[in-house]
Amino acid sequence: MILLNTNDSPNSAESLYSEVISYLEEMDIQQLIQCIKTADMMSISPVLRQLTEHERILTFGILANVEPQLAANLLDHYSDSEIRSLLAHLPKTTTQDIFRFLRSADRRMIIRHFSQEQGEYLNSAFPEVWIEEEKASLNYDVNSAGGICKNEILKLSRAATVSHITGILADDEQNYEHQEWRYIYLHNEDGSYLGAIKLKDIFSLPYGSYVKDYLDETVPVATADISLFSLKSILDTTPHSIIPVVDQDGFQIGIVGFKQLNEALYRESKTQLLEQSGVFGGDEFRTMPTVKRNIRRLTFLLPSVVLSYAAVSIIAQFESIISQFALLAAILPLVANLSGAAGNQAVAVSIRELSVGSLTPKDVLYVILKELPIGIINGVIIGAVLSILSFITYGSELITLPILVSFAYVISSTFAVVIGGALPLTLKRLNLDPAMLSSPLLTTLTDAMSFFSVLYLAQLFLL
């Protein structure tokens, strides 16, 4: 990358931000570019993040017209959602100028989230040498080997010789910044993958020899449709840092290594964490427009209002028992919160096992049988603790209350872990997102069961 020179510039992030804003206001393009190029790498990131949406659009519009490669490199300081938002607000021609200098993975990310019309326009900016590979990668899921692979590779025909490769390496036009140089890959006349050899091994071969005679047969091959965890298994068992990725026809669409794999796993886990926390649509930053942030949060909150109201409505059915025993009002949220916590543990385990492939949506009965004893044992233990605490706090007023609380928690806790374990599998089977929907549905169901178990047992034993 040509991104920013690291120097000992005394400029702090605050002063650098002031300079950038000053040059933007004056439209001093040369000074703006020079300022960014010579900035301390530790300072440029907070400055770019501090820019408002309008300032970002203006800055990258200027950079794209003068130094599009610098603009592309600076996008690394933003999240995927911020990059998509920024490029969506730039003119199509400006976006295209930046697009051609991005890494293949970033180009795919943008294409997937743009409209079909915008995507087709950007397709013309694909580097000609890898256009078939990049288009082929778009056909695969983002969490598959084909969806995360790097397309910038050196592919040659089976007739390639050592002297041919030496000539390519000496050609400045081939020195593309993002290209993978560690291996050279050969293909047959029909384009199918033939084999690979490390570039460093080339230099020890006879100058005029054919490369196909020295291919490394220990290099494994990953099919483009395999999952991330199947890919991890291959990478864990090979000494090669990167491996080729081929489609169903044997056409090599790129390479993949631990760098691409770890980035994908991190992105997937971050998305799941955000969705479980009720933040949808990717990363959220306070520099985003307020209306956009409101809408994204309301997407989770409004359905939660309906679901929570449905759970709380159970309390109204037992109004008479609550009016006679007001202490029950203090017990209800305690049992509900603890049951919800137990259920969320089961949800987390199921989502994790689904993501690594150790569970399938058909394993619901297996999960229920495994969670049932956990719910009962933990329910009895926590229920006993609640019983003791209830006796210490309320025992003198209502001697049967501690026993009631204990039994109610055993029931609601067992229900919570069984539902929490099975719910992600059921949602997955219905082609719904478990990470997004499990939490609000579980909360509703466990709250309803907790309220019902406490109030029904109270009605049964206290009246």
C-alpha cells in the first residue's frame, strides 16, 4: 500500500484536523493532498473519522479525481458500512475511479450492497486481468471460501517457462500493489486449475525449463462453496500459508489464507454480537445521520414492545392474587431475569455450534435432551439459593413463599434453556437469522413462563 508516510511530525490529530478543514474550506487541493500524504499515520485515522458526512464526501471526491489510489487506501480507516455509505453518496464516475484501486474483497463487498444498476456500472472497473475471477467470486456466499478469496493472483498457462516468469517479474506493469506473489499458478487450455509452485522455488530451476514439470503436489485445493470452518480445517493441516480456490468446473477464482479467513470470522462474530444486542444493519457510529440510527434501532425496539406487552399481559390474568400478596410483584422480575440469563446461555451455545457446523437445524431433539438436565440441575441449585434468600427477606411474612419461588424457578429455568437451545435451530430451519431473532423471542417466552409459573403456583398454594 502507498498509505501515508510514517514520520515524526509534531502535528497532533487536532491540529491536523484543523488543517484539513481549512484546506477543504479554501478548496486548496494540492495542500490538502500534501497534508494527508505527509500526516502521521497515528493521527490520520481519528481525523478521517471525525469528518462529518459532508466533509467525507468532499474530501474523497477531491482525492478520487487527483489521486484515486490514495483515496482507495484511506478507505481502510472506515468500516464496511461507512465505506458503502460514503461511496453511495459520491458520483458514479468518482466511485468507479476509486473502485479500480480497491482490493478484490472490498470490491465484492461494495458490489453486493449496491443496486443492480450501480453494480453493473462498477463491473466495468474490474481489473481486466482478474475480471473473470472477480465475477465468479460474486456467485458465492460471503461466508464461503469463494466469497472471501483474494482474486489478485499470478496465473499462467501450462506452457509457461522459468524465463517467461522472469520476464513477467521484470515488467513494471505486472507489479500490481495487491497482487499475491508468493505462489504461481498454472492452468490448462480450458482454464481449469493445474497446480502451484512457490515463487522462491522458481529461481533454482533451469532457466528454460517448463514450470509444469516442477509443480508442488502438496498444495491442497479448496472448493469455492465450502464453509469457513471447513476451510479452517484445511489450513490447519497444511504447511502452506495460502491455498488455491476453485469452482465446480475446476476454474481457479483466487487464493485464501488465514488472513482472509480470520477477517471473515471476525466480521461474522461481530455481526452476530451486534444483532444479539439489537443493532441491525452492520456497524453503527455516532457520526452517522441521526434518522438512520433511529430507524435501525427501532427495527429491534418496536417488535420488542409488542412481544414484551404480550408477556406482561399474563400478569393481568392474575390480578386478584397480586392484590392479596403484593410481595409477588418483587419476585416476578427476579425469576424472569434469572431465567432469561439461563436461556441466553443456551442460545449462545447453539448459535456457536451452528456457525462451526457441529449442529444442523435437524438436531433439535438432541439439543433438547442435552439441555434438559442442565436446566433441571441449575434450576434446583439456583432455586435453592432463591429460596434461602426469600426466606431471609420475606419468610416471616409468608412462610410458603420461599418454596414457591424455588419451584417456579426450576420450571422457568428448565423451560428457558430448552427453548434457548432449540430456538436458533428452529429459526435456521425456517431460513431466518438466529442471531437476530433468538434474543427477543426468548425474552418474550421466558418472561411469559416465569410470570405464569410464579403466579399460577401462588394461586394454587396461597389461596
